Amino acid sequence: MNKTCKLLLFLAFTALCGQLHAQGDGAVGYFRLANATGLDGELHFFMDGEDLNPKGYKSGETTGSLGVAVPTVKLTAKHPLCDDTEYQIKLQPGEQTAVIAYVEPQVDPTTGEVKKRTLKFSTLQRKNGKGKRTATLLFLSVSQPIELDMNGQPVTLTPMKQLDIGFGDARSTGVSLSVDKKTIGSLDIEDAGDYAVIVFDKADGTHGCITFYNTRH
């Protein structure tokens, strides 16, 4: 990138920061992006045509929380094994939304082989924990329901259905997540608030997991 381009990008970024500051935090909508494709290789997220990370995101990775002052953002996801897909997200001022890219495979009914993989987007809204520790679970899959083990407690996950749970007065802050006795992730629930748990199918038939503190910062 030449010096002129760098200067223009810096000026644009400075202007955007000034706009956000002038409008105040209440005028800004927040979102986070996650790669739950379960595929090898990097997924690229584009916001209004601009690549958010030239290095891309591996399966299981997320962006940080992004704040924008416009109500609607056009997102595009690109992966070498799939056709591109687009999604428009409408943001509410002061609210946080997680936007997750996942894969919907088309399987040959005779051979069982995957004929095509289609990129899809799903969203996860942030809950107000009101001083409590909660979790929002989402299973991104076209398969049958699975049983997620959370510290020895079974939780049935239905594909494409969001599930809200509370941790109550549990003293333990570390939560281990496993499927079929295989650990797929963990999370620390020391702080009050809502935690996102995204479970998804991987290309090898196992499951992956993405967890994060579901807040805008």
C-alpha cells in the first residue's frame, strides 16, 4: 500500500471516530463476526465491500466487537470451498449482535458424499443478564439433535434452535463442554453476564465450538 492510500485510510478512520464520538455511544450499533464453518482454510468477512482482515479467519475464530454508526451493514463471507454469500444486518443503537457464518452441506442421498457446501449466516442476540450468569446456546447444523455435556450436566441441542440457560448459584466458574465424551471447548463464567456457546459441525464429522462473553466490549 503506498503512502497516499495509507494517508487516505487514516483520514477516513479519524473522521469515522469523530463521527462516533459526536453521536455518542447510544447511537452506535455493535456486532461480532464468527467463523463456524468447520472447514480448513480461511474465511474472509467483508463489510460494505472492505475485507475486515486480509489474513482471514480460521474456523472457530471471531472478530472483536465492532461498532458502527449506520443502521444497516452489508456483510459478505468468502471461502475457497463455497460460493460467496451476502447478508444485511440491521443494528439497534447500543445493542450487540453476534453474526455467525456456517455451512449447509448438500449430500448425495446415494453415496453420502457432499456435493456442495453453501455458506449461511445466523445471528445471536445479546441478553441482559441483570447481574446473573447465563448462557445462550446455538447449534448450527442440519443433522439430528445432540447432547452437550456441561460439567456433567446434559443439555440437548436442537439444530438451528437457540437455547437459554442459567447457571444459578453454581460456585464453579470453569465450564467444560463436550460431545460424545470428547471435549470441544470451555468457558469461564466468573463474571456476571451472558455467554455465547456456538456448536457446529466440522467437515470430519466431529463438532467444533465457539465461546465468548456476549457483550459489546
